Amino acid sequence: MSDVTTTPGLVSGTTQPKRDIGIKKRYAAERRFKLYGLLAISIGILFLLLLMWSVISKGYTAFQQTAINLPITFSEDIIDPKKERATNPQVLMMANYPRLARDGLLAELGIDPTDKKNRKLVRAAGKMVSAGSRVQLRELVVADPSLIGKTIPVWVLASGDVDSAFKGQVDLSVEEKRRKISDQQVAWMNQLAEDGTLVKRFNTGLFTFGASSRPETAGVGVAIIGSLYMMLIVLVLALPIGVAASIYLEEFAPKNRWTDMIEVNINNLAAVPSIVFGLLGLAVFINFAGLPRSASLVGGLVLTLMTLPTIIIATRAALKAVPPSIRAAALGVGASRTQMVFHHVLPLAAPGILTGTIIGLAQALGETAPLLLIGMVAFVVGYPSSPMDPATALPVQIFMWANEAERGFVERTSGAIIILLGFLAVMNITAILLRRRFERRW
Amino acid sequence: MKTLTYTAAMLVASAALTGAASARDQVQIAGSSTVLPYAKIVAESFGEVFPSFKTPIVESGGSSGGLKEFCRGVGPQTIDIANSSRSIRESEIAACAENGVTEIQEIRIGYDGIVFATDIDGPDFELTPKDVYLALASQIVVDGKAVANPNVKWSDVNPDLPDWDITAYIPGEKHGTREVFEDKLLEIGCEEAGDKQVHMDGGMDKKAAGKACIAVRKDGRAVDIDGDYTETLARVDSNKTGVGVFGLAFYENNADKLKVATVNDVTPDTETIAAGEYPVSRPLFFYVKKAHLGVIPGLKEYVEFFTSDQMIGPDSPLAEYGLVSAPDEERDEIRENFADGKLL
């Protein structure tokens, strides 16, 4: 602070004496406050970046999968040694398909499987191909039985251990017996990679497969379908119920002790830990109503209960934001209260309601705890054909993979997190766009 | 809005109707997280080998949680099989019977070893139950008196052990593993050290002395891990002088990061556990609701498939994952008992 301003009267007449109103101090306070704000945001961004970095750096490899291009001979001696497939279709289902894949790899490596001396090599080679080849080759043969007797090139998945080693996730410098992949197998892997038969391809299986105990054939397919079913049920149930409840409370209900109590309860329910809704779901939907365990229908119902308070609170806020003049004008020109609500108030509040609904849905999409008790934290391989069938959900799949021992599941856990974050981002961006597009300001 | 409400109403109505009427066509399993990986492997292979049956659903939730669901009653909305890393308790059998689950078949699938492991770059650990007890018990006997555990370093316990601060990550009290840890290490170590006798001479009855033996120190040197072994691994990863307790299968899958400790000079592996030389092992079980056999399609076949040598034999996928196979005669006996319908 300079002396001139603080000592009035020293310079006679020419300058007016100034009162100290602390302008500099106030500017400094403002600058400080801005700095704190910036600091707060940077800390937030720093943690976000840290999270993204840790997830993406670990997870991006999950979107690629090591596969081997093998000439598979669909030998009749292995698939149908007794030549009875015409009368007994079961033969094609039960045949020893993994052996076809193994023999294909042996042919590629130039090892004779019939030579007794090679037994150890044959075993080691067999472990390089995923056991998922059974289903893959079976589907090929069942779809087209004329393949039997022919040799065609097929992309077969490499086993999880080979996949992890090829991606550099296994420390190959430790002694051989401490790792899941032997020196011989690493040598074969490098040889096949040089020939171009063993390559990393885009991992479509991550999106299409169901749960699996083998990392290479594990995917989030069933989880995505289960989550979609649940979101659909939540949307179809929670939106109309929530909107109807809020309209009644906001526009029609008298203000008395009962409605006050309801309001307090709704606000309370919004803060209840989600596991409580799981307990409720177990007691009401499964034990009392007899709905099947692990079904996405029950999951959807539980999540509906959980999302309802969020939607009601958001909807009531949106309805409150519509200016009373609009209501007065509508009533003034002779509209009934119902007409006022449905013709004027609701359309104007719609963007706010939709935003609230989408945020509620996004919250429900990321929920695991209530699903634990109704049996959706489960190992589900087959696709659910309806909401009544067992299924699991995306966050549950992440939780289950995080607990797996195999190395291959580490990248898959992060990969699944990236997928979930993608869905959440899309939903939240939609909410923002809807608000931008339809929001009215008065 | 109207159509939406109608659809909602229809959905709820149809769900309530079909739900009550439909029987299940898929085996449902819940229980121990130790048995879970094995059950998953079997369920998946079962679905692949028998395409006419749907792949069973396997839930986790812990041994106690699984048995609780199991004992909820009989009928398609209850589970068929409970996986367990310990044998069923009397109280649970009683709870089952109260809800009409009177016919339970017990199936022993093999053995699991519990190992101590440190970071791979650490020194060798050669433990005995006595060392573990002296390092981790809450009270030990010094000069004939029970005092709060004074040991700070492993070398205080036994001069042959490394000069590391004691930090051990042990299974939390919810885990079935904890029971084995208490019975096979702390209690035996307590007896070997002679502390149990001192407790009893000091006026405790046998039960109280046993309880005093298995009390774990709470000063932060023994850390309960309530999560899975993945969490234990992460702790050992970040604290290079920490000692973690793992299942054998988990250790074998991460042997490039961990170094295993010997107990009584025996290195844990499938052979030493099968031979009974390695002291810290336990049997694994699952329990089948007999009333559901023949009602739920695939249940009988699943159990038969699980107990077959191609799944739990010495050269099977489960053995490869880390299960210690039961001896040949025991496996035959398991299969016979199931076929004869032997009950608990």
C-alpha cells in the first residue's frame, strides 16, 4: 500500500483525499480464491488422469488377443472313428476337437505326434492352444459336416499363458519352473510369430464371449446383455412411477404432515446404502414372489427401487423450476389442472426429468452390491434369452475378474472397466446434450 | 406415457406369473471363493462336453453364505449345490433340517494347501508352526508368564529367520482359510512352545487356553485380509518385507512374483500335500441337495462329471490349477458314496 493514498492532506488541494476501502485487499482475496478453485480442480483432474492412466495402461492390451492360424485337418478318425454320425448326431457334439487343434499346431511345428519319444513335446504343444478350440471347431463341423476329411486354415486362440507371455506380461527372466510357460513353449511362440502364424488380432471375443475360467475365452457379452435388460426394466418401471409420484406430490398433493413425511422418506431412501435394496429384493422378489435367482428381471426390479428416489428428486426439482406464471396463464385461459400439467408444465420440465433419469440409470449401471444377494454375482456362461434367465452385470464381471488368479485376467479387468466407463460416458454426454438442446431459460 | 405404463404393468404381471410356474433347467451353485475357481472350470467343461445341458451358474459368497442359501429350503428357487472350504457345521445341518432340507450328500473334491509366501527377491523363509505362533500370537509366555507379544523381528522369533520386521497378511475371520490357519499353525505352535500347558496350569480350562492360543496380535503386525488373495498379493507387492498367506493354487499361478516358505522343512506342492507331509492343508467340499437330483436337469450328471477322474484325478484340469487330488481309493469311495445316495 503506497503512502500517498494513506496519508490524505499531505498534498494540498490538488488530489482529493481517498478513503481506504481495501480495494487491493479485496482483489488479493479474489485472486487467492481463484487460485484455491484452480487448485481444487487440478487435484481433481490429477486424480482422474491417474485413474485413467492406470486403467488404460493396464487395460488397452485386453482389446488384442493372440491367435494362431493353423491348418486344421478335420480327420474322420478323430471326429467319428466308428462312422456313426448319420445315425447318432451326438457323435459330432462329443468328439475330441481339442486334439484336432493340437495336431494342427504339431503339423505347423513339424513334430510327429505318433512318435512315442515326442510325448512330452506333444503335451507342451497341446497347452499352447486354448481349450476353447473345442467349441470353436465343433461349431464349424456342426454347421458344415462336409468339412470332415478336409484341411482348412482356422484362426485358433492361443492359450492364456501364451497370450500373457506374448504381450510381455510374464517375467521370462525368472527360472523356468516358476512360470506357467516353458522355455520350449516360448521358443515355439517366437518361431510361430516370426512365420506370421501367431499374431495379435482385435479381440472380438472380449465383447461376445460369456464368463469363462480361461482368460482367453472370457468376455463381457453376457454381462452387457444382462446390464441392458436391467437398464430397460429400470427405465420402463422407474420413469413412469417416478414421474407420476413427483407430479402428484408437486402439483396435486396438499401440503400437510403426511406429504412432509413422504418427502423426508424419499430423501432418506436416496441415501440408503444399496446393499439394503439387495436384502429387500431377496426377501420380496425371490423368497416371497418366487422369481428365479440370478435373473436380470429381479436385478432390474431391485435397481428400480434404488433409482426411484433419485428420479423423483430430479423430477420434482425440474417441475419446481417451471415458473408459476406458466401455470397461472394456463389456468387463466380455462385449462384444467391436468391439462395444465400435461400440456405445459411437463413438456417444459422434460429435459430436467430426462437428465435426472439418465443420471439415475448410470448410477444403477455401476451398482454391484445389491446384485450380490440376489445371486447375480455369478459365473454365467450362456447368453440369457429373456430377463428371466440367469445373467450377470458389467460391474459384477469386473469384480469377479479382479479376484481371478491368472495373469490374463489382470488386463481383462481393466479392459472391462474401460468398456463400462465408455457406457457411462455415453450416457452422461447424452444427458448433457439433451439438457443443452431442450433447456428453456426464463 | 400411457403405452409405457401399460408395458410396465404387463412386464410385472407376466414376470410374476411365469416366475411362479417355471421350473429351472440349469444347475445353480453358490459358496466358497476357494472352491469357486474349481467349480467354474468344471461348470464350463460340463457345458462344453454335454451340450444338451445348460452350463451351471456358479455364485461366490463364501462357505457360510453358500450354506445359508443352500439351507433356505427345497424347490427350484433355492440352490442345488453349496461349495465349502470346510465341512458343514452341526448348527447348519440343524438349520437345513428346519427348512426341510434333510437329505444332504457330502462330496469331498480334494485338498487345498495354505502357503506362506514373500516377494520373489526376498531371502528364504523356513518356518515352523512354533515360529508362526511366536510371531503372530497376541500373547506369548515369557519366563512362565503370559505377556503381550514382544517380538518385533522374525529374527527375534528364530535366529535362523531373516532380520525383517514382522508384517504378515493373514486371511480375515470370515474366511474358511482362517480356521485352518488357527488349527494347523497357531494352536499346534502354541502346544509346541508349551504355552498351552502354561495357560492351563494358570487356571484356564482347555477351551479358554485354546482360545488364548489362536488370538492374533492386534498391534498392526498381523493384518487381516478380508478380500481375496489378489489383495494379499497387492500388499506383498507394495511391502517387500511382508509375508502373505495364500492358497496353493493362487501361489502357483503367481510363482514368478512370489517365493514360497517351507513349513517344517517341507516345500508345499501337490505331491507333499497329497502325501500328508506338508502340515497346513484342508479338504474341500461341496454339498448336494438330494431332493433336487432327478428334478433339476443335469444335476446328477454335473456331480458325476465333477467327481470323475477326468476332473479331479491327478492329471486333470483341476489338479493343474492347484487342487491336490485325493488318493485313488478315496476318489473311488467318493464316487461310490454318491452313487449309493449316502447321506450326511
